[in-house]
Amino acid sequence: MWFKNLIVYRLPEDWSVPAAELETQLSNRSLPPCGSFDRHSRGWVPVGPGRRFVHTTNGQHLIALGVEEKLLPASVIRQVAGERAKELEEQQGYPVGRRQMRELKERVGEELRGRALTRKRSTCAWIDPANRRLVIDAAGASRAEELIETLRDTLGTLAVEFLETERSVPQILGAWVMAGDAPLRFTIEQDLELQSADPSKPTIRYVRHPLDGKDIRAHIGAGMFATRLGLTWNDRIAFVLTEKLQVKRVEFLAIEKDGPGDEAAQPAAEEQFDIDFTLMTGELAQLLADLAEVLGVRSAQAQSAAA
């Protein structure tokens, strides 16, 4: 349940879906089994010990999108189709053409899909109605868009927005590195990625490396952009911020997640889940608010006016 990555969207101003209604709509779109000849299936899955589709604590909602996918590597399809093509060439007396090979691959894919193994995965999302945020625990934009698309289909409408800043994020991160310091409660750590504006996008990465060297300042001064920067917030959360405003490799530094050692003193599973969810959302809400301030995230009104 502890999020490792954050992709943040702004919810519409008129977002007002009660938890009970959200529970009903998500349960009506639960994850169906992946059929024998389906490539994948998507739907909502229960979260937390209570096995509800919407876990709500202090007005914060946690939901999860489940996906079942058939594991059928393209290399296997090509291999089997190639064997069938050789047999077909011998039967018809001439080579298999492009169109015929394409149709052969499609038939082989459909045939093998019925015997392929199925992989399950899930993506969690935190809905923060008070701050109008939808935060998705996804390492890449495609997984986040997959959840948003399904949620939009489930609810009928969902006009979320990407966050935008007044200044370029790479310029802001580069300025922090050049100054050797970050504002508010942020501290610069030893992870940095620099990228050139050249079309070939040459990239330099520093991992667990001091960022106060002259070479780094020279690269930034020569026009390279900071596309990833390791930061710590309030000595409590470490993360990497990217040029696309994605928060990656989130690590909670000052929160004990294992609970007390005495089993008799430990809370019940559902109570512990509530505690953890409250701690996580409380800390992340403050982190995101501070990030919005130091990065100059535009308000909804300003973003709409600029569109």
C-alpha cells in the first residue's frame, strides 16, 4: 500500500463522488477473468483487509485497477509461424508472401493465446478530494493513463489535468544544483541526470555522487538540463523528481511500517491498514503541497486561462 511512485493529476472542481457511490460503480466494473482467447482484461479489484473496492479513511480514498494479461512473447509467435510457413511453402510450391505471413501470424497468435499463461498485476490510486488530487502509484505514464481511462469509462466522465508550472522544471532543478541548495524543507541528494538539448539527447547520470563538482556546473552552464534530481523532504521522505513532475523511488525515512514487536500489542489488520494509509496520505499531502509551492505549479484557473 505504501506508494513507490507518484504521478499526480488535478481533479475537476466539481468532483463530488461520494465513497458509497464510488464503491458501487467500481464493484460493477470489477476485474473479469481473462478469457481463453483474450489478450488482456481490466477491472477494479478490492483493496485492504476489508476487501472493499474503495478504502476510505479521513476522507481519503484508495482504489486499485487490476489487469490480467496473457504472456505470449512475439518471438514464440514468429517461431511457430515460421515453421508453419515452411510447411505451407512445400504444399503450395512457392514462397509465402507478406500478406499471407501476416495472416499466418494472426492465426498462430490466436491459437497459442488459448494456452498462454496469465499474469496479474494491479495499480493503486489515491483520491484526495479536499486537495483535488488523483495520485497514481505508477512508474510510467502508460500505467497511469490505463487507470485513468478505465476510471473515466467507469464513471462516465473524468476531466483530470496534468499539473503545469510557471517555469521549466529542468531550469528550476538546474538552478538548485548550481546553488547547491533547495528551498523550503527540501534537501538535494546525490542523484542527478543531465540531458543536452541536442536532438540525439546525450545524457549524463550521477548516482550516489556529490553534486558540487565543477564538471556538473560546467555541464549546466553549457546548456544541459537537469531531467532528474534526488531530493529529501523534511528528512522524512526521499525521492527522485523528474522533468515531467513525476515523483519516483519514494522512500519513507521516518515512519515505522512494521509496527511494534509485541504481537499482542499490534492492532488488527484493518486498523493497521487505516493507520498506514493515514500516515502515508498525510505525509504525501504535505510533500506535494511544498513541491507545488517551490516549483510554481499553476492554479486551476491560471492553467485554464493559459490553455
